[in-house]
Amino acid sequence: MTYDVGELDGSLTERIEMVKEVLDNAGEALITDNLTGVRWTKLLVNVAMSGLSTALDCDYGGILDDETAITAAICVMMETIKTAQALDIKMEPMQGADPAILFEIVKQDLENAKGAVRFIWDPHRNIVGSMLQDLKKGLPCEVEALNGYVEWKAGEAGVSTPVNDQVTDIIRKIQSGQARSGFSNLESITLPDVSVYFT
């Protein structure tokens, strides 16, 4: 197991070195000077894959294997990347790939982007979103800290995040008992033409 640790201002401090020393006993702690960027890259995964997993009641493979679901995931990723860019946050590599590259792949060809997302996430296809796991246990989930957070920060930055907002709304309704998690929720998600992300 690996951990990313660092100060929010990017400085190397004695306490971060102490945290690393402790966490190295449970895995490998990596000191980063861009903790915010690391956290936004993790957020990208959670809002797209865990968010849709929760709304659709499926594992990541269910998203990867469905053309509409994977397109929705890519839209949420694009919206998260655009929000980070508007906030001047440089996202760190994900599975060895810079999230900004996904932006360029989508711009060139959506089908290639689907292939890239499938390649990156296929080894993790059996993962079930943590929010879905919580809801199935009757526990409140982290929707406000994940998809809701992107919705909030995008609003601050003046970025439109229509697909993330729809996924967020579905999860909120599931949590409040107004809706059920299920693949039929995909029918209620309106997907834009991806060209809107480049205007």
C-alpha cells in the first residue's frame, strides 16, 4: 500500500517526515509537493467511477462495458479536469497517465478515450464504489465530499458540470430514500456532446 503525504503549501516539514516514517511501517509513504493535485486526481476517480457505480448499482466493470455509462464517466472526468484547471490546480498522474492527456484524447476522438479509460481501469473492474457499499449497509455516504464537492467548487469557478450534477442528484435521492440505485438510472442522465468541453 502507498500513501501520498505532504503540506498543502508544498513545503517539506519535519512533521511530514515524521508522518512518512510512521506510515512506512504500513506500506510506502511518498512525500509530494503537490498534495492538492494528488487529491484532485483521486477525486477524479471517485466522482466518475465510484459516483456512477453508486448511481447504477454496479462495479467498475459495469461502467466500462456499457457505452452510455463509460461516456457518462468520461464526461464527469472532463468536468472535474475543467474545474481543477479553472482553480489553477495541476492534477498529478493517475495510473501513470496525466489526466490532462485524457482531455486531449477526448478532443481528438471519443472512441479512443473510451479505449484509454478501459485500459486504465480494466484491472480494477471488480471494484464497487465506496459510496454504494455504505448505502447498502444503511450508512450515509460521502456524496457531499466527492461529487457534491466538485459541484460546489465548479460553481465557485464558474464551470458547468451537468453530468456530475445529475449523478450527484441521483446519489442524494438514493441516500434520502427517494430513489433506488440501479442501472435504469442511466436513462435519466442527459449526456452533452463532448464538444461542449472545448468551448
